[in-house]
Amino acid sequence: MNSDYANGLDVLEDAVKNTLYPNLVLQLKKDFVLANIDFEISDGIVPNKLFQKLKEKVYYLIMEKFGEYLNLLYVVDVPERLFKQIQVTDVVEVADQVSGLILKREFQKVFLKKKYG
């Protein structure tokens, strides 16, 4: 597992390469359910579509349901130090960067479960 990804798509490519992509999708679904946020994605969704849907959902949460957005970050357990490093330019860019952080953390969970579980 690489720890220095340029964006969320790099995380997804690494997950596919390590045959952990289906597990990552399941973990993402699980954490959205735990955060009590509706996020419908199919098990067979391709990485590009997954990243796009996640960005759209994060954007919506930031703009319309900020409390749920913060709850999602708590449930996913995005490290605060990484969250503070986000360059605030506009909401679309923030949603893109936050989506990358979410995917990175979810992949880390899945990778560690496989390695030590």
C-alpha cells in the first residue's frame, strides 16, 4: 500500500491492483450506513464512477448537510492533520480533496484487515 497518493483515483487504482477494490466498496458502503447517510452504489461500480459519485455526495453534504458531512468524516476516521492540510480554494476542489482522503482511509482499513486479519 502506497501512502502518498496524488488523488482519489490513485487510491482506487492501487486498490484494484491489490485486488481489494470490492472490499473498499463494501467498507465505503458500511461507513456511510454507520454515518446514517444514504449513498447508493452498486457492488460492480467502476472506479471512475465511484470517485465521481463520492465527490458529488461530499459536495452535497458540504453545501446542504454540514453536520452529516462532519459525522461522515468522524465515522470514516479521516485524520485531522490531513484534513487541515486541504487547500481551500472552492467547494468543488475541497470535495475532490476530501473524497481522496476518505478513499485513502477506507483503503487503509481494508488493506490492514487483509494483512493482519
